[in-house]
Amino acid sequence: MNRKLQRFQAWLDKWYIPFVSLLMSLCLLIIGYTSVQPKQYDFVQNQVAELTVRAPKTIEDTEKTKELKHRAKEAVPDAYLFNADIQTQQVAGFEQFFTFLKQIRKQEFVLGESDNKRRGLFLAFSEEAQQDLYATELAKADTVIQEISDTLTTETVLRLLRVSEEQFSSVQAIVAQMLTDTLAEEYAAGDMALQLAKLKTDLRKQLVLADEQAVAEALLDYFIVPTVVFNQAETQKRQVEAENAIQPSYILQGQVIVQEGHVIDSNSMRQLELFGYLDVSTQYTTTYAFYWVVAIHGIFILGLFTKGFRFKKIKLATASMQLTAYSVAFVFGFALLRLFEMMQTAGIQYATLLFPIWIVPMLIIPKTNQRIGIVAIIFFNLLGLFLLNEMSNLMEMMLPALLFFFSSVLTLLHLSNRTSQQSVQSLLKKSLIGHVSIVVPLLLSLNMDLISDTSFRVLAFIIIGQLVSHAVVYLMWPYWEQMLSDRAPMTLNQLANLNHPLLKLLIEKAPGSYHHSILVANLSANAVELIGGDSLLTRVASYYHDVGKTVYPLFFVENLPAGMESPHLMLSPKESTNIIIGHVLEGVKLLEAHDLPQSVIDICWQHHGTTLVKYFYNKAKKENPDIEEHEFRYVGPIPQSKEAAIIMLADSLEAASRTLKDYNQATIEALVDKIVTTKIEDNQFVECGLTVQELRLVKRSLVTGIASMYHTRIEYPE
């Protein structure tokens, strides 16, 4: 699988990353499409509802709030307050009226024609003349006097004007005092009848004459008014306070708007319209937001894996494989979350808690890096909210969302920068305890009772989800490695089977080379294991490093039957060199044809590096001193890894050891030192990363290996 994937990546070249980014975005859109699409309903007022509709989120019912405020305002009674200014106004009006009357009583009037004029005070004229004089003066007075006069009637005023001065002053003083005393107290409109009755009783005691009493009573009827009167400003203030005291009316998430089998009333229709159920176009906000997040995620990932849209071929293969791991894990996790979301929507409460979100970073980070893992966590949690948004119960959305976030952070802390299989297994062992430790504080923070069916269900789902996912990931991990890594243990173990067709071909056509490969595998694998390298890859690569010799097996000395002359005697040194060097290219062709991992193919390329085919070069040099050395060197490249460098040493050592006449400690050590020195001087190890200390351990292991091959015991000094 890995080799086919690499071929596909190589075929698309720089377009692989844009292609996968687009494909991943399309998959996310398809998976989340139905969750974010607005649902269309056919509701008709006064008809029976065919389904139950719950509020998708908590919002304020503005119409209901407005109605409640209006009711509260209307329920506020009118405010009646004591008005001290009424006393001042009424007493001032009373005094103004009496001043007007005094002026009339003291004024000198002239009546009649020029020949028959009559001059005198008001009381000197007849009643008919008095009435005319009063009417004339009243017409000249201001509106306040006219209003008072109209209310009292002309007859009452004339009676007051006709009394004596003593009676006039008495009526003025008594009524003024009653006005001052009465209007200083708080009297509502309903109290006035009783209060006027008391005042009139007192008048009769103080005024003897009927005319005086009648006039005084008329004055009291006009000037005595309620002192507790309607106050518009206070009424409005109380109405505003009553409105402000009304709390906004909310439609809570999960609240039933329409109940199946019930008649849809006007209030239900209004709430349906408020949530946009009657107008689908208003529900597309969430849909468009989801599309935008998916698009931004795709663009962000494209830039992240292309170093800002600048394609760099030197790291293109690595970036392509990293993106493959990211996209597969991300889409797989999102599809799994969608599955649990569908289960929860179908009625299995808190089913989304079964989803272990830690799988996403756990699959991504070991194959990429921590930075990319953080990006995956951020976007996955963000996109997950769009799926959880479909939950009708606020708690069913909040609890999984919070748990997913904390679970992602916990996984990130566990993985840190470690990417080994050992760290992943450590995470899996700790995940159960970690997630249970997270959910208990979450339940408490969300005010949920720990001793309840809901809490037990939540804990049970989390435990079940972790246990099942632990088993699934543990079983799936080897295949995940096999798909994404050319060093996957499962792949290498399969190739280590000596019944592989290439190894069977090698033993059939080049038995000497086969035996040589087995010995090289033992030597190099032991040495690599000693320095902490990949011994399994080293062993497998050693098995296959010389499969190219099956093309011309007799041109390699280890495959010549006893007594048979070397076919190189019939060739020129250059032709022989081409065959010797060609076994690397032929081996690569065979390995590629059989879809072996790139790591094995790379070691086949590198196991001779750019070393010189010295025997035939020297032979050709004798024939032609001007011959170019580079024509007799392997094409390389030089070893790029410690494993390739050690295989190069083991390969040369195993072949050279056959020429030893005496297998003892000194000769073996001398041979190993010579080969190592030759490779170093030839600059074959400048790119493999071997340290001096590691090279020392490798030399010791190779000496021990050669000695054991030839049944020689090597004794090292204390």
C-alpha cells in the first residue's frame, strides 16, 4: 500500500497536495452537509402538527417581552400626589377676585345723558343699573376673574357686592381662612363632598345672614378643590419602573415550540417565524459559516504543507505523506463523529461522548509534528461544533464540546514532541483515567448531579468509548504504519519471510549471493541494534541488497561453481565494471517491480555508495593510463542513513573476510579497521550521521560477528 501511494504521489508531483486538500474539503462538506442544512417544514395555523419541533437555541422572545411590558405598564394605577401649589393658586385667585370686587364697590360711576347725568358709587344705583355696571367692568377684567364670575353666577356676585362693608370684609376673611386651612391638608376628590359639608356647617355658625351664607358657600364650592391630584410625571415614572422590572422572555433551547398532534396556534406560528422555520432563507447562516470554515481549513492546510504555496521538491515527498496522514485521520475522525451525532439525534442521549477525539491528534502527530497536531485540534473542535449544533438539548451540546476540547489538550500534552510507538501506547493506557478525571469537574461545573442516571450514562459512555477505541486503535495501528511508513514493522516482517519470491529467485539463480546476503544481514543487524538503530529494516534491506546479481549471477565470484573460470576473462575491464556496477540498478528495478518499500530501495542504491571498483580500475589502468577513475565508480548516492552505512561495511567485510588465511583477533580487527578507514577516506560516511562513538561500537560488533562466523573466539583486553 505504501509503495502504491508513493507512486501515486510521484505521478501527481506538486499537484498532489492541492488535490488532497481539495478532496479532504469535499469529504468534510459531504459529511457535514446534512447537519448544517436548514430543515424545511410545512406549518399551517389552526392545523394539527405532524411533528414535534424544539427550539434549536436560546433566544429572547421580543414580542412576548414587549407584550409583558405593555401589560405591566397598563396595570400601573394613576399616581395622585399632594400639590402644595394648589393652596397658593386658589388663595391668590380668591384674593384677586375680591380685589376686583372692592374696586367696583369703591369706584365712582357716571350714568345717563349729558343733560341728565348721575354720578355715584356702585351701591347708589338701582339693581338694574348695578347689573349693567358689573357687566361692563367684568368685560374689562382678565380671564381669571371672568371664569370665577361665570362659575359663581352673576346673581351671587351682585349679592356679595350689595352687602355692607362689614359683611363684605367678614365674608372675605372667613372664606380666606377656610381656604388657607383646608387647602393645606391632603384631600382627594372623593373626600371633597364631606369636607365641604363640614366647612358649610362652620360657615352657618359664623355668618348669620342668609345672603352672606349663600355667597360664602358659593365661594367655597368654587375655590375648595382636591389637593391630591393626578401627577402625570410620577405616573410615567412608575410605568417605566414597571416595564423595567419585567425580565426578558426567553425561548430556551430544547423548549417545545410545536407538539406533535397539537393544534398550531398563533403564538406557535410566531415562535416558528422567530426561529426562521417559516422562512428557510434565514436559516442559512450556520450553513454558510460551515462552508467558510471548511474552505479556510483547506486553504490553511494547503499553505501549511506547501510552505506558503511555494512548492519545494526537496521535501515534497515527505510533505505529501504527512498530508495523507493528516487528511485520512481528520476525515475519518469527522465521519466517526457524524455517526455518533446521528445516533444521538436518533434518541441515544449523549451518544457523542462515545467518540474519542484523542484519536485524531494521536494518529496525526506521530506522522507529522506537534504544530500540525495543534492545527488539527483547533479546526476539528471548530467543525465539530457545527455537528453538535443540531442537538436540541443545550447540555447535550455543551458537555461533548467541552469534553472534546479538554480531551484534545490532554492528548497533546501526552504526546508532546515524542512520536514513537511507545509514547502512543503510553497515551492509550493513561487515556481512560485522564478522561474520567476530566468529566467529573465538567459535570460539577455544569451543575449536574453526580448521583443521577444522566451522570452514570455520561461516565459509562466515556469509559465504553475509551475501551473500545483503545482496542480498535491498538489493532489498527500496524496497518496505519504500513500505509504511511516504508519502515512499518508489519511490512518489514512480511519481507523478512525467506519465502518471498525475490529471495527464492536469489537462492535459485545466485545461491552464493543469497548466502552472502544472509551473513551481511546478521552482521549489520546486530551492529545497528547496538547503536539503537532500526535493526529490522537493516536485516530486511540486507536480504535484498544484492538481488540485482540474479541477472548475471556468474559474473560474481561467490556464485561461480568450483573449477569454472570467471567469465570476466572474456570481457574488457570496462565491460566487467559495467556488469558489476549494474547489479545495483538491476536490483532497484527488481525491487520496484515487486513494490518493496522505498527505504529498502534506497539502501540498495546506497550500499556501495560511490566506491571504486578497484580491481578492474587497476587492470584498466595498466592497459590505458589515461583512463578516468569516475568511470569505475558506483553511481551512488553515498549512504544517507546509519543503517545504509553499516550495511556497506558489513557487505565489504563479509566479502573481504573470505580472503583471510588466518581468522584470529589481530587479522579480523586489522581487516575491519582497514575497511572502515578506506570508507572514511573515500568520504562515504559524510552524510550518514554516524558518530565516532557509534562507529567504535559498530567495529566491535563486526569483529565479534566475523569471529563467530568462522568459529573464532575473540578475547578483548580488560
